[in-house]
Amino acid sequence: MRETANLSSFYQAMHKAINELRKLPTKTVTLIHHDDCDGLCSAAVVKAALEREGYEVKTFCLEKIYPEVIESLHKNVGKTIFYADIGSSHASFISKCNAGRNLTIILDHHDPTPATDPKVYDLNLENYGFRGESDFSGATCCYFFAKALNERNTDLSYLALVGSCEIPNGFVSLNKAVLDEAIENGDIQGEGKKIKIVKFGTSVGSFFSKLQILGPVGYYEGGPELGIKVCLEGVNDEAERKIAELEERRKKANKNLIARLYRERLKETDHIQWFDAGDMYKGMGTKVIGQFCSFLSYQRRLIKPNKYIFGIVNVPPDIPGWGRLEKTFAKASVRVPKNMQTLIDQGKMLGAVDLLIKSSEGFGIADGHQYAANVVVPTDKKVVLIKNAEKILSA
Ligand SMILES: [Mn+2]
């Protein structure tokens, strides 16, 4: 019963963090969260759970862990900071920035680095023997926190399931347990892909798709805030209109980019196929490039099945709710075509996130999973990144 043992040490750590939270006099919490559907669901779960306990929650949506942003958030003392569906990959860096100053609770499923500050609790279930690629999402992890905080919070289970739709293998392991529980409690109804959120009367899948547009595409225009509201209250007319408008804009940009790639083809090295979209997604969150690369990985007439896909886009310098970044950045998203995934699992090829961490060492902020990852680098390091990656893969 290895899993049981791991889960019990997870809950031990969870309760330790919650005890510390309850001991603190401050009732204000900063909640940093990711911008995609899972990030919005994660934020909604934590926000609702904390507000029910009388906390005031300020949400702050981040696409990436920008070092200067993290440094500024942790330089104060005595604050309570949550990270939802983001943060684990940089738990070491966050620990360094925090240096014992603020209670920091990370609820995430991305590949973790060790948290080295005792005030930083990384409650990622990857640290307890589960896989963030298949067994649980950020929202699932947040849901476990909500339930540990107060067992009445089981009504939020639907959000764990909506967030978990980003995991391609369906609901297994921890997610399967959440699904069973949600059905038993009557919060979710139905079977397979058609499962429904009872209180909203919408399918989990369509709810996921809408939030997957609202947060990432609408990042620079209040999409995340609206998205969290939608998570808790359902999709209203305002949200419906916004989603349609954002989707239209993205579709147009995708279409232009696909046409361009058919015309110019992707650039290639021995192990990499890549393109630079520049400002083609201007105004939209940079997550869209990852979503485009995922789509591209299935376009057999455009891509080689045996090379890593790199898609690059410019990052707007302004972080909503924070300010302007010092440098200008570009983001590279990496996707791995289907038949390379088995090779990665067998250890015969480097996983996407490992590749990006190595090839951007010293100048990039990389994170993600083994089949899908991204990195933000200073604009003038785009070419260096590709060169480094090729060098690593040729070695
Ligand atoms: Mn996630």
C-alpha cells in the first residue's frame, strides 16, 4: 500500500501548513495562480475555501514565475502567500526569495524543485509519489487543501474535475477518487465524457473549454478574474460574449500562422522543428502559443513525427496587476509528437521540460511536463536557446 503511505504523509504536511495558517493573525491572503483553466479552477477552489473561513483573498494571475515579480511579492514579512497550479517548478527559487519571511503554501502538479525554506510548504502530490501528468491536476491538489481546511468544501469537487480535463488520460488515480466522491455527493452526474456539473447544468468538458479561452486568451483584459467568477457562479451572458470574442480573435491568429507555416515551413535542425510567431498573437496571453503547438503536433502534413516542436512568441512587457517587466522576453513552447512520447517514457529521449531547463540554464525560466513545456527567455537569447537545445540533443 505504497500510495496510502504517501497520501498519509501528504495529509500530515497539509495539516501542518494549515495549522500554521490558522496561527497567524493576518486574515489577508495573496493567491498567485496560473492562467489556464486548471489555474482558474485552482484559484477558485482556494479562494472559496479561504473566504468561507473569513479570509480576504487577493488573486493575482501569473503566466510565468518571473523572478522580479516573485522577489517583489516575497520581500515583505508576515504575509500569507498561496500558489495555485504554479510555483512548484520554482519552489527552490521561491524559498530563496522568501527566506523565512512569509507563510507560503504551494498547491501544484508541475514537476517540482525542492522547497528549502521551512516556511514554504510545497504540497504538490508529486512529492508524495503521484504523477502530475496523469493522477491529479493543480485544481485537484487545491481541492485536497480545501477539504483539509473544512470537510464541508466537498461541494467544490467539480472544479477539481474541470481543471483535470487538461490531463489527457481521463480521470485516474486521485482524480478517479474525486470523481467517485463527486458523483456520490450528487455534484456531478453522468458517465464518461458526458459528465455534468449538476448545479450549472453544463458538461465538465464544455466548461473546461470555455475557461481555457477566458484565462489564457483574455489574460491581458481581465479574463482570469472573470474566469474565477465563472468557476464559482457559472457562465453568465457577459462571460459568454467575452469568450466568443476572444475565441474569434485567436482563431484568426491561428489561421494566419498555419497559413504562414504552410508557406514557409518550420525551420529545422537535426532534432528540432521550430518557428517564431513574433507578434502574431498580440494582445492575447502567451499560453496561446502552447495551445497552438499542441494543435500543430497533430498536423502530420506540417510536422516531422520525430522532432521536438518549438514555437516562439513575443511576451508583452506589462504584467496585469503588477507592472512592467525590466527586460523584454520571448516565450518558447515545446511539444513532443506522439510517437516520441514512448521514447521519453523509456528514458531514450530527453523530456520536454528537462530539455528546456538545460538549454536555458542561466537565462531562462522553464517549466512544464515531459511532453509539454515552455520557457521564457530574454528576446536576444532566442537563437541561443535553439542552438543549446540542439547541442544537448546531439550529444
Ligand atoms: Mn495545471
